[in-house]
Amino acid sequence: MKQTLKIMAISALATAAVIKAAPLLAEPVTGQNVTIVSTAGIDLSSSAGRSELDHRLVNAAYEVCGTASDADLIGKNKARECRKEVLSEARAATAKLASAGSTIQVAAAR
């Protein structure tokens, strides 16, 4: 009986140590997620080209801002606000593009 309790106690301590150590093993936060969106192969003078670039920017915004669980309403609102800000900045950068082949940096602080 004592041996069983000893094994259970050691197992519980080992499990607690692993759970506590998990955040230490996680990837460090750099403060900003960045994605580069290329305009290569897009004719920005056409409506279809501008639509394709906007589609790429939306995908990049989802990538850098991430998504939250459906149960996390605050996280979903933060992700939505992040995407709104990132897309606003990225679309302003596209207005400055004069030629295809340029790149746009899409970044979000997390």
C-alpha cells in the first residue's frame, strides 16, 4: 500500500513539473508577426489584379493576427480589431505602389 501511494505521489509531482515547465519550452514571443505579400504577377492597373492583391492582404491579415476560439469572445474581438488595423495599413501601402513586383509588409503586434 505504501509503495502504491509513493508511486502515485511521485507521478503527481512529475506531472505537475511537466505542466509548469511547458510555458518555458514554448516559442518566445517576438512582439510582432510579419508576413510579406508579393505583388509579383499581379496587374495592379486592372480591377481583377487589385481584387487579387486585396485577397492576398486579407489572408496575410488572418495569418499575422491569428484566430481565437469561438468560446473566447474577447480574443475574437481583439483578432477582428487587429485584422481591421492591419488591413487598413496594408491597403494604404498598396495605394502607394506604382508598379507590380513590389512587396508589402503585413505586421501585427501580438
